[in-house]
Amino acid sequence: MLRFLTAKSHNVKSNFKYIDWQELITKIESPQNLGGVTPETAKSKSEIIAATDAIDKTKENVLAHDHFTMLRLDLDETELDVDGIEDALNNMCIASFIIHTTASHHKNGNGNRYRVYIELAASLSYDTWATLETYLSYMFMADDCATRPQQIMYLPVRYKGDSYSYHITKGDPLRVENSELLKRANSFKKKQLSIKEATIKDQLVKPTHNENLVGFQVSIIDAINQSYDWENLLLSYGYKRQGKAYLPPESTSKIAGAYILTSNTDGKQRYYSHHENDPCATGKCLDILDVISIRSHGGDTKQALCNIAKTHFPKLDKHNKKEWAINQQNTKSKTLFVGGAE
């Protein structure tokens, strides 16, 4: 029987333990009761579980081990209830699975929050596992775990006032090889790749804002692009990741069509979207400042640049203003000098 890496909390870095499917069921049926704690505290005190039996939960060792023993789904703010999740899994010929609510389910304004574990008949390589995870995430509009093989999930705990519930379906473990599910997942992967490859091949990237640096001024745009990372930025704006694509919050479709592309000209990563309802779908590749200005400043790049400089880079902003003042004074002095010479 396949095993899964576990630990007492997410802080554990060594001496991990392993449980099998039956032991996992027991932990779902009889979670530890923490009493009068907050949902946040409950989560921090929860045991963790990984989709692998690697020696630890670091990405490097998980990928080197290349032995994935479970499929899982991270459903936050889903419109589905337990019956809807079960029906969808059954329609995919998945017969052995666990569904349980999270500590923050229906708390502090949250909606439905579930975790799903799918039992496998045999372990999977990362490539196969990631392909299936991406497809399942797409089908359930879930957070995509496929590109984060090291990601852990929190096993349930009870606390005063919680909304805990679970559902367990006991059937045959999923046999992935030659399954219809794998065929559909591979087809989806191929379609996603074709969309990306068709995206603005060799498109020339032109800067959307010219800083006109003078003297020894430092580029705030470069500072912004180096200080933010695309994934966290897009997730903070409500995007959902599906494989290598992102689904904008305005999208009414279920297929992610926004990509982070690497330029053939300067090697930089930029955003491009195929979604009609995406305000960042301008028909051009956008850098991080462009997306922030559209999402947070109504498309006013100059105002966004000024606000970010003052808020996040005050020292650079002060330096640049000083350099601007020096340049202005030098220009004025030069004009007076030339005028006097005449």
C-alpha cells in the first residue's frame, strides 16, 4: 500500500513519518480536538500531509525522489458542495477519495473550503502527476498544485465553533495508466501548450513608459520588476493558476489564457492575456508595472510609478529627486552661462 509523508506541523524539517490510506482515513474520521482556539491557530497546530513518500518536503528532494503517491485538490471559495464534488469525481471514474472541510471553512466571511485526497493504485512520476493535477485543477476551478510538488496540505483538527465535516468513498484506487482521465489530461495539456506557442510569436516588446532618467537617477521600473514576482502578484489580484497559465478574476470561462512569456529580445518575463474580459488584455506584452498600474491605478502608469516609488522605494525616490534637482540646476546654470557668453 502506498504511503504519504506526514509531520506534526509545517515547521518540522526532519524526522518525518509516513501513513497509509487507512491511517489517513482514521485521521479524517477522528481529528485532534484543540478546544477554544482560532481557525488560524488550529491550522498552525494541524498535522501536515504530502502527496509523496519522499524523505522530506523540500522541492529538491521531492523531485529527486519522483514518487507521487496521491492526487489532491485544494478547493477554496468553491461553489461546489460535498455532493457536487462527489458527483464530479464519480463522473471521472474516481472511486476512492476523501473530502473534508478546512479549519477556515465558513469562517470570517469565507465560503466553502475543502480538501480532496484521491487514492492511487500505483505511484506516479512527476510528469504524469503534474499533468493530472493541472487537469483536475482546471475541472474543479481549484488552486493549481501541479507546479508545486513540495506543497503540503493540512490534516483536519477540531476546535470550538468549527464547521468540520467529511465524506469518504471507499472503492478501487485509481489506476492511471491507460485511463480515460489520463487521456483527457494529456489532451488538455497539449491544447494549453498549443495556445501558448501560438501567442504572439516574435512580437516586438516596446516599453509602455519612458522614465527619461537624468544624471545618476536609478530606474524605479527596474526596481519594481526585480522586487515583485509574477505568481504572487497575480494571485494577489485574484487570478487562479492552471498549469503554466492564469485565469483572470473577470473571466467567465474555465480555461486559463493568460501567460507569463519570456521575450526573445531581452530575456525578460512579461504578461500576455487572451481573455476578452481581462483589463490587462491590451494586445501587448505587459511588465509588472503595467499590470499594477492597470489593476490598482486605473491604467495611469505615471501615477502608479510615483505612488510605488514613494511607498516602496523611498530611498530611491529621494535619490532620484535629488538627482533631478541637480540636473535642473546644471541645466539652468548652463543656459545662463551660454546666454552670458553671447
